[in-house]
Amino acid sequence: MAGDVGFDPLGFGKSPMDLTSYREAEIKHARLAMLAAAGWPISELFDKKIANLFNLPPVLDASNRVPSVLNGGMEKISLKYWGACLALAAVIDVYQTFFLSSRKEYSPGDLGFDPFGLYPKDEKGRKRMQTAEIKNGRLAMIAITAFAAQEFVTHVAVIDETPFFFKPIWQVLSEMSDNLLDTTNSGFIYPPEETPSIFDAVTPPLDAAVTTSAEAATAVIPPFDAVPSASVESTLVIPSFDAAPAVPTIPTAPTVPAVSPPVNNDELIFAKQRIAELESKLAEIGSMSR
């Protein structure tokens, strides 16, 4: 069997009937995966253009991701489309089960669909074509699974994550140059703007307005043509330039008359008597010395 390398770790292919049944399912999933692996990026590239051409809303989200079970947006797809897909799958499955599988020369996946005549006529060529198909189908099943997982994790469309695989080289280079010039819509991460220091937060800039209120501004700085009010004239004194500067006078404290303490007459008389006694004694001492 084409593509049979003996890889069956779980032992599903226990009999030739089981192996044929699994190959039939594998080739169906492989063909569907090849269509999906091609249709996924193509829809991300052309969905908006086609929708604008027919004045229809695009089904891509803001990140240019296609609707999927993981991405969401499945409700945007018309029910008529899902019905057509199910009807086509049912017709193919019925045709294969009841009309093709009964033939002796039938091999799994051989529906006789070859509109361009590419299927070889010899046995060796057919085996080579079947092997190429099953290998590409297995790779497509891995790829479509990776597409869904990658967009779910990164939230970036496949065509934007790896544009070299899906866009012309000149378009990729042009978008890269535009992203380098436009810092607001690029995939590069720029450092945030520096926060003002504590001095900038405390000290206002030189060109900052003193106040945003017109009344406050006129209250602080009166206009030149404004007439000063009476209160301003009474409080402001503007000396003339030819007048001598006035010397400020310092007010002196009022003089308080000295008040003598009250005199005791008895003590005064006693003191005079003592003075007289001492004078008499001094006189006697002076006469004796003579």
C-alpha cells in the first residue's frame, strides 16, 4: 500500500479490512487538510478584498485571523455554506460507499476524479502518485493543526506571522520598511516614555502657565490699562524720585517715674542716733590721742 511504512504503534490495522478502512479515512482527511492548508492563508489574503468588491462584511477579525473553532467567529459564516459543504460531503461518501467500493480494481481514495488526466496509466506511476498524495496529505494535516494552534496562542494571522511564505518579497520588504518608519503600527516593541523625575513633578516647567483661569491671571497680574481702585491707592505709596528717602522713626517707650519705697521713721531716728554716738566716740578717741 502506498505510504505504508509500518507505523502503527496502537495496533489499529489488525486485519486487511481494517487497514483498508483506515486508509480510506486517512485519504479523505488528507485531501480535506490539503484544501484547508491552502484555503486558510488564501482567505486571510483575499477575504477583505472580495468582501469589499461585493459590499459584504469581511469575516476576518481585527487581527486578520480566519474564523475557526479556536479563533471564534464561526457565526459569521452563512448556514447555507455549511449546508452546501455537508451536502457535497454526503454525496461523495454515498457515491464511494455504494458505487465505487464494490469494484474489484477499486483502491482506497480512487474516485475516478482526474479532469486534467494527470493520473498515470501504469502501475508504477500510479503507486508513485498515490505515495506523493498521501505524504502531502499527512503534511497538510500537521500544517492545518499548526495554523489553528499558532493563531490561537499568538493572536497573529499566519500570513502576518510568516509573510515570506505567503506574500511577494517586494511587498514584504515594503511593509517592513513602513513598520520601521511607523512606530504606532509595527511589530516592534519600543521602550515606554520616561516618567518625569521628582524635580519635574514638583517644579513646573518654565513655559507653564501660572494659572488656567482668566480671573486668577487678572487678579495676580492686572492689565496695564486698568485704573487702580481706591483700595490700591490707599495701600500703595509710590515716592517721587527727587524726594529724599524718609528715615523711619522708632517710637520710644513712655518714661515711667521712679517710685521710692516707703520710709520707716523709727528706723531713721535710730540710725541718726547711732551716727551721733559714733561721732562722739570718734571725738573722744581723738582728744585722748592728743
